[in-house]
Amino acid sequence: MNINWLGQSCFEITAKANNSEVKIAIDPFDESLGLGLPKVEAQILLLSTQ
């Protein structure tokens, strides 16, 4: 399992099992905050705020 912090409350989690990989993105933020969000591709998106 690999956990990357992408700024603010945004994380990208990559988990590998049985020769397959799953990517999870948690709380991506809007670039209007003044921070650049790297391109994130994930099979699962989790949002903890509205």
C-alpha cells in the first residue's frame, strides 16, 4: 500500500493485491484555493466534505 499526500486534505492511496492495483482518491480540492492539484486518476473517489 502506498499513501501520497497531495495537499490540503487530499490523499491518493494505491493498493496492490493478486497482480491487480486499485487507486483511491480522497478529498481532491478545487484549484481556486491557489494550489495546483496534480492529475489524479482513481477507480474510487471518497469525499468527506461537501
